[in-house]
Amino acid sequence: MQDMKIGIQLYTIREPLKQDFKGVMRDLARLGCDGVEFAFYFGDMEPDELAAFLKETGISTCGMHVNAKEFDNPANQTFDYARALGCKYVTISHGGPFRDTLEDTIRICAKAGKEAAAQGLTFTYHNHAAEFEKINGEYALDILFQRTDPVQVQAELDVYWIVKGGECPVRYIKKYAQRLPQIHMKDMAKDEEVFTELGQGRIDLPAVVAAARDTVCQWLIYEQDVCQRPQFESAKISLEYLRRIVKK
């Protein structure tokens, strides 16, 4: 049974971070957050400075969401951050539609996976709902994974977008059990298809956690694209809930 850690995609709390990056990161540590996933913003610190600060807080880096173009130049600073922070996973996403872009997306992912491996990193692909468009009877997401190397192109499944796409998160977690180091934990409001805090909505998150225990998943990463409450308040509610269900 896999021992999983709890993280947060920092895009969730992007506004508080811009106001007080170090203070918010220390607050995350006090909430028992094991790791953070960066998305384009590094607190206006250089790689070594940020690495020293994270070491002080005790927070790990559970991933970095990057732009696909950054794999065209592996000497760019993105990979300097990855190395300095001890980051293992680099991730991209694509919002679709896929009927005319799937072939290009497959090529981009194959290239990113190869370059990440050369950098000593693991590339993961983050889905949205658009990947559940059917092309010749198969979902675009399944075609993408079928036609890429399972070691070099791994998955960061997002449970909200799987539900939005009309599928079952548990089924997909089981389907890609050996290719799934990260899962994005999100919830969908009970009365409409909008984001809400973990445990407040309709997605069976305890079932997601139970399924994830039988996979290679290392990180359960909370993300909330849009918060109706103040962003850090939403994060506090969600991280506390996630820690409760992971500890069961």
C-alpha cells in the first residue's frame, strides 16, 4: 500500500502568495502541507535562495507546472529551479480541443518526456475535460497515453476534470495505476459544475484516496482554480479535509 504525501498547487493561492510569499509558505507548513507544486511563480527568489527557504520551512517541491515551450531550451531557468528545489516532476497541460491537435500534442509530450528524462526528471501530463473527446471511438487522453512511452510520459490525473468530462476518477486511477505519480484533488459543487473546497462537493474523494493507495501515486495535490472564499481560507479547509481522509 502506497504511502502518499499531501501537496498544494500554488496557483490556488496565487493572490496571497503575491502579497506575502514567505508568510503564506510558513502557514502552509503549519497546516501540515508536505509539498508545493509551482506554477510559473517562484516568490521573486532565485533558485538557490528559494531552495534554502523551503528547506527552512520543511516543505518539499512536489512538482512544477511549466509551459511546453520550455522543453525547447533545457538551459532555461525553469530547470535551474527544478534542480535546486529537488523537484522530480515537471508537468504540462493542454486545454483542447483535440480533434485537430492530438497528433501535435502527442509529439509535444513525447519530446517533453525525453527531455525531462535527460534532465533527470519525470514528465507528467495533466488532463482537463477536453481529453474526454472521443476520436474514432476512443478518448483523446487514452490515445495520448497509448502512443507515448509509459516511463517518459506519465500522468497527473485531475479528478474534477475527469468528472467534468463524463468519466469516473476511480476507474481512471485504476487504469493508469502504474503511470500515476501525482493526482490533482479537486471537488465539484453539488448543485452546479463549479469548483468548491474538498469535502464540500459531489466527488467521492475518500474513494479516490482508497484507489490511489493501490497505485504508484506519491502525491495527492489539492488545487482549486477558482475560490468563492478568500483563497487561503479555501486552502485551509481543503488541506485539513484531505489530511483527515488520507490518515484514515
